[in-house]
Amino acid sequence: MNIENVCKVYKTKNDEVKALDNVSYEFKPRKLYAIMGHSGSGKSTLISILGLIENYTSGKITINNEDISKLKDNDLSDLRMKYIGFVFQDFYLDEHLKAYENVMLPMLINKNIKKSERKEKAIKLLTELGLSERINHYPKEMSGGEQQRVAIARSLANDPEIILADEPTGNLDETNEKLVFETLKDLAKNGKCVIVVTHSEEIKNYADEVLKINKGVLEV
Amino acid sequence: MNIKDYLWILKSRFFEKRNIVLLIVLFFTFLAILITLTFFYITNYITHNNLSSPLSLNIYVYVEDQIINDELIKEMEATNHVIYATNLKSSLSIFNPQSQENIELKPLLDEAETTIKKGRIIENSLEAICPNKFYPDDFRDTLNSNNYIKGNKVIGKTLNINNQTFKIVGTYDAKKIRNSANECYISENDFKSLPNAIDTDILTVKVDKIENRREVAREISKLGFERIEGNIIDTNYNLMYTGLLISLVVLIISFALIYNFIKKKIRYRLTTYGILKVSGYQNKEIFKIDLLENIILSTICFLAALLIFILVYTLIINNLTIFDDMIYTNQIDLNINYFYVLLSYVICIIMIVIATKYLTSKFLNVSIHHMLKEE
């Protein structure tokens, strides 16, 4: 994924806030990137734009050499399905669905995954992430760390090339934090491009590259 | 995605707390719509069958300072659109103290007035035709539908009129011409022989069509008659308009309620929809999920409302004794009209579709980032 001179400006009634200021970078597979910065530095805005869930004011973003700037909403949805998996600080699991059902949810729109394969694939992903005993459990029956790993499994449902994680350990204790970072590191080793936004210094033990962002400017 | 996939997503959500509230709101809304549209149907029926203000084809001409004779009658009958003119009274009340029967007798001046249902028309003297659902009483007591004499049992019955025995030779459709259940016809000559049969002051003029009454009244007034009476005003649509207005108000309020609750439901689900969009779901897929859920909930509520409506409505209609005194009840069709039931369902679904479409478009067209922050 390549971003060139990306700017994001929020306009308020009386003012303009530049959340991102000419950010350029090339993110490659098989690497774990950590984006770090103070609150309000623009890191969440950056990862939202990378995840195609937030618009940007100017600049260019390409994924596999495809310029996404002129794509419409439906096309962006397709791109997210194919290339991007997202993990959030608040997990955002569906409380009405069991663990494997949460993982299956993104597969429903993927025509490349047959209906008969969905459950099996979901169970396999959960097992690989050490959750074989939580397959039939609801989110409220799991710890924070387990829920976050279910969320990671969900992000992998359609086998995307890019995994984005926005403060994935923000609500977790130290032990679970390490577990999650290890999981993300393994994903990078297995060929994914993993980009993590975090406050935690612990990430430095896992990241291949650490990027700092300050007042919307990416310091490489 | 196919419909099974949509149902799979929905299966665990149907009995969410918010859906229970929505179910209750929809139930009462749909019940209100059913009641209102039925009310509209009844008012519409009454208006278009002229039951609220029965329109008569008769015009009554007050003849003052003149003798009613054959010449005058012929002059009236020469007027365009006049079927006949007569100085016979329109009816006479005949009470038989022995049988306690009270009959309203009318002269049969125009055979086309009556549609014979059983038997035959009057051909001879001392013959009569009576309603196919005959009730020879004065309605002082509550009219009991079990006391009607119906169909073939009417024919052959005798009526004692002015110490003469008349035989009923046929029955006619009283409902069609809005006659009472005790109004019988005898021949013009038989009627004339009855005491007080002739009116000395009033000529009854029968017009061929409702819409020609005004013109006939105008022509008669040109002949020098100033006092002409009869229900010459046009169909009174006030009742129908009232029904229509109430229906529209109920529909608007219903739509507002449905819109409001669907809006709350979508707002509550915004984070969930945000995650679906992050996973690659398009807006149309999320709209379909929401729409399917709302249609299923609506159908369940509609059926429940319909069941309650049928039970209550049937209970009310079967126990309404006030109608027993109204001789026109057999003219108002009070059975549930299932076309209007279907129409109610269609209207409900249309409202659901419009509200869901508009609201999902509105809420899903913000950035996903904002959707996820909406908690």
C-alpha cells in the first residue's frame, strides 16, 4: 500500500484542523509497522484513511498499484473485503453471535468462499489463534484478550493482504497485550502487511519499523 | 448473499429489546390502520349507496288553490323525465289488531320499481308483493332477525287489509330500493279503494333518475307551483370525506411513529453496520438486512393486530342491539372487507419500505469512522 502526499483537513465553523499533512509512505508485505504518537497526533486518522474508512482531503493512495482516489463507495467496500482486515480497540464483536459466527460474518459477501466452507474456515482461524475452546462462546463469555483474538480472526476471514490495528491492546492487560502483539507479528511473518497504531512501547519489541507521527506529520 | 444468509444474520437479533418495543409500536399502529380503513370503507359504502341521506326519486308538489284532477296529472306526466305523477299517498299504515301485524301499504305504480325475487308481480286484484325478508311489525320492540319471514315462506301468506284478504303472490328486493321490511305493494286500483288513500294537496311526481330531479323541479315550478319538496340536494359526501380525513391523519401519525422507531433502531445498530461496512458490506446489503428484518417484524405484528381486530369487530357487530331498530341494517354490509385488510397490509409494508430506505441511506452515507464512534 502506497500513500503519497495525503492530507486530511477537518473544517469546523470558525477554523480548519489539519489532521494529516502531506503524509507519504510505502507499506510492504511481510512487515509489522508501528505508528506511534501522542493523542491528537493524527495516528487514528491515518489508519482510518489507510483502511478506507475515512475520506482524505488530497493526495493519492494506491493498493497493489490501483489508485483508489476515484473509486465509489461500493468499489471501496469491495477493496476492503479483498485486501484489508481491521482490528479495533473496542473489538466491536456482535454480542448476539458466537465466536465462530463473528468470524464467519465477513465471509457471507465473499463469493470465493463456499457456504459449506465458512464454518470450517472460521473454526480453523480461531484454533490457530489459540481459541479452540471458545468457538461456541459469546463475546460476553470471553476475556478481553480472547475477544480481541476473535476480532483478529474476523479480520482474517477473507484472507486479506493488509491488517490494520487501531490501538488493539488499549483495553487489555500486559499479558494479553503481549499475546496480541505476538499474534500480529506472526501474521506479518506469514506474509501480511500489518500496520499497528499504538501508544504502547511494548510494540517496539515486535515491530519491523516504527513510525512516529507528530501534529499530522509522519516522521520516518 | 442469498435470503438464507440474510436470515442467518437476523436470527439472533429478532428478540433484541429494541425490537420488542418496535413490535409493540407496530402492533398498535397496524391495529389503528385496520380500524381506520374499515371505518373509511363503511363510510364510503354508506355514502355511495346513498344510505346516509337516502335520495328519493319522488318530488312532492304542493297543489294549493287547485283541484288535483286527471288533467293536472297528465300535465305533470308530460314533463320530461317524469315517469308518473299521482295524487295517491305514497303509503298507508295498516294495523291488524288480531294478528298484531303492522304493514305499510304502497301502490304499485311502476313495475320497474320492484325487482321480483320469488313468485310473480301483481296481476289481479287482492294480490300483494312483500319484501323477500318480510317483517310485518311496527318495530316498537327490538327487531329480531329471527322473526323475519324469508323467501318462499312469504308467498301464500295472507294480509287482512280493510276487511279484505290479500294474498302475497311474490317477494321483491326491499334492500335495493331501501324500503322497510314491512312495506308491501298492492295494485293502484286496490290502493285507491282504501280509506284516505288519496291526497288532496300533494302530487307525488316520480323522476326517472336522481340527476334529473333538479331539472324536473325547475320545469314544474314554471307551471306555477312554488312549493316543491323532496331531497333534491346531491349526494352528501361529508361522511365519506370525514372517513377519508380521519384515515389520512391516522396514516400520517402511523408513518411518523414507524419512522421514529426505525430511526432509533438504526441508530442503535450503527456500530454494527459500521463493522459490516469495514468487512466489505455495501450499503445495499445492509439495507436489505434491515428491510428484511422490518418486513418480518411488520408481518408478525400485522397478523397479531388482524387477529385481535377480527375478534373484537365480530364481538361488537354481533352484540350491537342498536342496529336492531335500524331497518336499514340489512342494507349495510358490515362483514369484514378483506380487500381493505390486504390494502392495510400493503400500506403498512410501503411505509416500512420507505422509512427503511430513506433512513439507511441517510445513516449509511456518513464515513465509517463516524459510524463506529456512534455509541
